Amino acid sequence: MIRLLPLKFIVFAVIITLASPVLAGNGSNDPVAAGKANFETCAGCHAIPDYTHAYPTYHVPRLGGQHPDYVVTALKAYKNGERLNQTMQANVAHLSEQDMQNISAYLDSFRLVWKEQTNNIRGNIDSGRRKSASCAACHGPDGNSSIALYPRLAGQYEDYLYQSLQDYKTGKRNNPIMRGMSTPLSDQDISDLAAYFASQPMGLVVVQHY
Ligand code: HEC
Ligand code: HEC
């Protein structure tokens, strides 16, 4: 039988057979599947649209479509205490670096379903746009940063962005770059900038809303 098949076909079949475990993704080695399992304890807060943190009443941040490198950086910052938030510190305590990588791969497999948020925005979007020039180099002109270390701001909850900028300014969130960027901002600037970035669509393929 084999003898009758063209050699090219046999070579092709052998390559496919050898490659198939990789192509099919073996469950235990698949970071997205592992990350999905790791994310089960997180989904109660992060997978519920419009979930609001009990105190100080800002939304739990959206994670779908966030840059994977930034997600790992954020999780490590909670774990090593650079970023102080009791809820998140409790939630990352048991995660290994590999778990964090898996979770970031899982989150990267989602894309935000863009919902027009402009109606819910409280700050002044136009004023925020004018003030956002100094942010563009890192976060992109519309908050869709192309560098994975800089978080996407586009489409993030306005009140979460507001809270983060206040936390950088007071030093509760300890990051030298953002500390420097937020120090000169007034409450009004922070409110306008949060409004502008929250109102921007994520420049991504749209699959799932987190
Ligand atoms: C009880 C609710 C809750 C649970 C459960 C929870 N989180 Fe969070 N998460 C929050 C809140 C609130 C914040 C914002 C905290 C802050 O201001 O730093 C946050 C922030 C984050 C951030 C930072 C996002 C950003 O834009 O900087 C990441 C990443 C994250 N969570 C991932 C996870 C993962 C992974 C898990 C599960 C292992 C998890 N969270 C479980 C409430 C929760
Ligand atoms: C030189 C690069 C740089 C510039 C310029 C910059 N940022 Fe950032 N920004 C960062 C980095 C890096 C982080 C992540 C810091 C961390 O891990 O907490 C960040 C984080 C943030 C976050 C938190 C996002 C989240 O998901 O938690 C907000 C909000 C933010 N920046 C807003 C701004 C605004 C508004 C401006 C302009 C006034 C600005 N940034 C200018 C580098 C920059």
C-alpha cells in the first residue's frame, strides 16, 4: 500500500504526525488552558461586567486584552508588596511565576467587546484629549500602547483609571515613572484624562467582554 503512495505524501504525513501533539496542544502544557484553571478564583470579580469594588467604590479593572507582560508585572507587584491592595495581595499569594504567565496567556486570548461608554463618562473627554499629549509616548495617543510593558488604558473603567492616577500621586502605588507623571496633575486633570482614555475604543479584535 505505502509503496503506492507518492513519496511527497508520505513525508508530509510523517511531518504532520510528528507535529500533531504540538499543533493539538497537549492539555497540561497549554498555557491558555492552565491559565483558565488558575483564573477560576479570579473570575468572581474580574469576569463580572461592571463589578464594583466594595471600597473605595471603583470598578475592578478590565483585564481582557491587557498586555500579557504588564499583567505579569502587576501580579508580581502585588505579590512582592510594591502594589498595596489587600484583596489582590491575598489573591496572588499562592501563584507561582508560571501560574502568572499562564494567567496572562489566558487573558491575552480574550479581546474586549467594545461597548460605547461615552454616555457613562463623567469627566471632560475633550479636555482630557488635550492633556493627554504627555502620555502618548508610552500609552499611545488613544491609550492602545504598542509596547507591552505599558498598560492599555483604552476602554478601561474611568473610575479605575482615576483611582490609579490618584494612587500613583499619593505613592500608594509605587512606580517611579507614573509617580513623576502624576505629580503635576490636579484632580481636574486626572478626572479629564481618565475620561478621555476610558472613552477610547480598544484597537483590537473583539471577542469577549471582561
Ligand atoms: C475580590 C475581588 C478580586 C478577586 C477575587 C481578584 N481580583 Fe484582581 N483586582 C481586584 C481589584 C479591586 C483590583 C484593583 C486593585 C488596585 O487598585 O490595585 C484588581 C487588580 C488586578 C490587576 C491589575 C490590573 C491593572 O490594570 O493594573 C490584575 C492583573 C488582577 N487584578 C488579576 C487578578 C487575578 C489573576 C486574580 C486571581 C488569581 C484576581 N485578580 C482576583 C479585585 C479582585
Ligand atoms: C515614560 C512612560 C510613561 C508615560 C509618559 C506615562 N505612563 Fe502611565 N504607565 C507607565 C508604566 C510603566 C505603567 C505601569 C506602572 C505599574 O506597574 O504600576 C503605567 C501605568 C499607568 C496607569 C495604570 C493603568 C492600570 O491598568 O493600572 C495609568 C492610569 C496611567 N499609566 C496613566 C498615564 C497618564 C494619564 C499619563 C500622562 C499624564 C501617563 N500614564 C504617562 C508608563 C508611562
